[in-house]
Amino acid sequence: MFDTLTVTQYNTYIKQIFDAEELLHNIKIVGEVFGLSISKTAIYFSLKDEGGSVGCVCFYPSIMADIKDGDKVIVTGSPNYYVKGGRLSFVVQKLEKQGQGDLYAQFLMMKDKLEKEGLFDQATKKSMPQIIKTIGVITSKEGAVIHDICNVARRRDPSINIALFPVKVQGNGAETEIANAINQLSEFDQIDAIVVARGGGSMEDLAAYNTEIVARATFACNKFIVSAVGHETDFTIIDFVSDLRAPTPSAAAELLTKDKMGQKNTFDRLLSAFTGQVNRFIENKILTFEKQQKDFENITDNYIANKNFELGMLENSLNKLNPFDILKRGYAKVEQAGKVVDKAEKVVLQSDIMVNFYDGKIVATPKEVKK
């Protein structure tokens, strides 16, 4: 005997015990199918009854073509201990369908009863509040569900409050804790909406959410209540009674929150686009004003230049008419007795005349007029 065993030695020894036990070969087990999972090479599921479960694997997909969760079956096969993984599985060689399983039948009976009482009626469903500041979450304080809800909700709306009411989500007493949590949050004024959530599982795992006590607490709840139990393909009684069913806990967080970060980003983009348009409008107006200003300056400069030219021409004309300019060219102005003498015959002899030059005057006395 060895003092110690390796893991492989231990697992191999356990496998040899199972393989050597003839009574465990080709035995039949009856139970309900739950947790069907199909891979490329095998189909995995569990067989359950009220007291326990056993993991099964079938390498012949054809014999399970019509089998679904909740079916009652008789399987024939042998236990196999997987040495590498240290896991015991029942390898199914043959399968006989026995009809509907007891758990599934109980589910249908409860569903039918509550539906007839009106607990599923759409007319009784409450509308989602327009403003949700605080979400009450009824789930386990451990596991990924509460973290997923918080992460999604606060990513979309950082101001949202999440109030956790921790409960058992399966096992003995779980339904009582869940119903009690719904009743308490129903009367809490600061709670705007309630999410009842848990991860996926078999029908047995979700059994608490198929109970009458949870269904009636949900129906009587004063708050808008969302069921987020299991995966998208899982359906429980609370899904039909609640005001809204979410396919997953994360989806519930999205449904109850407004994407304020997305709205902020959209607003920022719109503000940036508006600012750009305003800036372009102002730039265009400035360019238009500068062009008009330049055109006005050109018009003004041209007008002044034209007027200066006209003034120069007028000044030139006036200069030509200026008598001083005429005198500068060698001409003289003759006056006698204060009058201009423009003809020789008008001169009075022996009477003084005034001869005007541009730079002075002389006085003379005419003695003779020659024609």
C-alpha cells in the first residue's frame, strides 16, 4: 500500500471499483430530464426526482431526438468514472420516454389554476414609471446576477440607486423569502420598481419561482415588478404574473434605466454640430462684411479719384482764365480813368493811362495814336 496516492492513482482506483461492479452494468434508472445541453459529440443532461439527481451523457443523439426538459424517461446504461476530470457520469445506451414528468405536470397545473383566476391578465399589468431613481433587486447577495444588474444600470445611468434585498434563490424556504421580500419592497416608498432575478438553471432549480406564494405576492405588489429569472428560454410562473418579463437580469437593468450616458454623448455631438454651424455662419457673415467693406472702399476711392480728376480739370480751366496767367505770358492790361481800354481809338491823348503787368503797374501819358 502507498502512504500517499496521486490524483490519477486515486481516480483510477475509483474507476476500477465501478467497472468491476457487475450489478452497475446495464441498469435502468427512471427520472425527469433537466438541463439538456448538446455538444458536437454528446448530449448532457440530468435525471431528477424529488430526492436527488444524477448526471448523464449520451453519445447517440438519435435516441434523444424528441426529448425535452421535463420529460419522464427510463434510461439504460452504466456509470462511468472519468479519470482525468474525477467526475462520475451515467452513460446512456438506451432511452424510453414515459410521458410528462411530475415536476413539469405540477408546473402546468399551477399555471392553469392561476391563469383561470386572472393573475395573468394584461389588464392588471402596471405601466412602467416614467421616472425611476431606485430599483429594488430581489436576488442572492452572492453570484453574478446582482453585479450584472449594477454594472449595466450604472453604465447607462450613473445616478441610479440599486437596493439589494438578499434572498435564497433555491432550496428549502426560498419561495417564502422571495415572497416576503416582494411584500416588503411593495410598501417601501423610495422603491420605484422591483426586479426579481436569478441565473439560469433546471426546472428544479427554478422551482421557487413556480410557487403559488411567490405568484400571489407578485400579483399583489404595489410597485412595477419585473421578472428576470433564468435564461431567455426559461419560463416560470412569476414571468406570467409580473408586469414585465425580461429575458435576463442584465436585460431588466436595461429596460428600467434610461441611457443617460448615451443621451449625453448625443447632446455633446449635437452641441458640437450646432457650435460648428454657428461658427461657420459667423465666419461667412464676417467674410461678407469684409467684402462689402472692401467694395465700399473701392467705390469711395474711385469716387474721390474721379472728383479729384474733375477738380483738377476745373482748376486747369480756371487757371487758363486767370488774368494774371495771361499777364505772365507778356500781355498787359491798360486802364484810363478807371476803365479798361481795349481799343487804341478809345485812348484820350495827354491823359494818364495805367499799364498793368503781373508784377506791377506803370503810369504813362499817350501823345499819339497810330492806327
